[in-house]
Amino acid sequence: MNAGIITYGCKVNSYETNLIRQRLEAAGITINEGSADVYIINSCTVTGKIDSEISARIRSLKKKGKKVIITGCMAQSPEAGEILRQADAVVLNADKFDPMAYPGLNCAVSEKAEDNGLILRGFEGRSRAFIKVEDGCDRYCSYCRVPYVRGDKIKSRPAEEIIMEAEALAGAGYSEIVLTGVNLGLYGSERGEKEGPVKLLEKLSDVRWGGRFRLSSIGPRETTDALIEFVASSGGRVCPHFHMSLQSGDSRVLERMNRNYDAGFFEGRISRIEAAITLAG
């Protein structure tokens, strides 16, 4: 049985697609996007444009006689019912890493599949790998669906598991590993940890390889002085790169968006980064 996986959305989705691929291959499924019998769409639903693109892709695949299975964020969205009904099956996020959850693939859950577990060991088609360290967001920005489709309970992976995955990816030859999450800056917050991302980076210093880590997008409030100072003093082990989202430069608009900062606070974070790291990007 050949299957293809089509990915929409963020770095977290890219990570999860690779883990789905690994699990399915271990269960005896050949992944071949160019010549597949069944297509799994790992979906996004953050904009109406993405919803339309996914709907069009489903229709195109169905016209070619392909079976389509939807998983990912759209699978969790009550508003996406009309699009989901176009697919042959829907797999919820809670089940997406279980090969047996995908109807029609005839997966055999083997010892090899179980041995692979949920530790990602490769990243298809990229020179750098991603590690999802956290899931969930409880911020409820007024324009955002994420807490509704990803959940508002923060779920941080154990540092030991992240280190194991980083070592596996480093051993596979990746020279850069990007740490990502649904809301990366909230890593460890459900455990009452303060400066969770900093503490995780400190533990990842034990990974011995010639590469570097990079932080994916992170909120201005979570870009703390301690985090900036750690990156500045890492000797290049953490890429001096901060991707902070700014939805608007107008503080009144940010307030209506229910963002937890204003334009002045954002500007202050930029100034703090520039003072600590001259060549920060």
C-alpha cells in the first residue's frame, strides 16, 4: 500500500508529518507522494484561505480516484464540517500517530513500529530538523482558532525525551535543530516552571555535536531578559535569531486582538535584543 502525506501550516505540522511518516513506514506502509493510493492531509485551519486551498486539494484528489484522509487542526474544527465531509475519513489529533487509526491503509502494528516510539529520527526533505517541545495555547487572542483546535492545556514534553530526540537527529547528520511549539514560550508553564525555554536550552547543552539550536516563533512577553542573555552567551550554540510576532504596530489594535503586549513593549524587546546581540536577526 502506497500513501502520500500533504502538509499545510506551521513548523509543528511539519514535525508531526514526519512523525506520522516514520510511524507508518515502520508499520509497513510505503510513503510515495507521487504515486499514492491514499493521501493523508495534515491540515491547518488558521485562515479562510488555507481552508479553501485544502478543500480544492481534496476535490482534485478525489477526481483522480484517490482516497483522502484528513488529520491535523482542521479535523478538530466544528466550523470545517462541510470540508471534512468531502474526505473519506477524519483522524483526530489524539490518534494521528497511531498507524491503525488510518482506515484503508492495512497497517500491521509491528515491533519495529513500537520500537520507533514517538522519537523522531529523521526529517524528510530538509537540511535542518524540527523538534516539537510543546503543544497547546491558552492565550485566546481574539482572532485565533488555535486554542480551539489544538487545545488550551499546555503540554510540555519531558526534557529527557527532547534530548533523546535531539541526539537522534544530530546523529542523523542535521547541523541545525529548530525548537518549535504551538506556543513555544509557554514550555514548562503547566509545571510551574519559570524561564522554561531557558532551562530546556541549558539541558540541551549536554547534546554533543557540532551543530546549533534555533528557536522558532516566540511571543514578546516570553522573550525574556534571561532568554536573550542565554542566547547571547551561548557562543553560537543557539542561533541569535528571534522570530517575534507583531500583528499590529497600533497598541489599540493589539488590545482589541487580546494580545498581551503593546507596541511600546515590543519595541523595548527589540532594543534589548539589539543591545545584547549586535548581529541578532
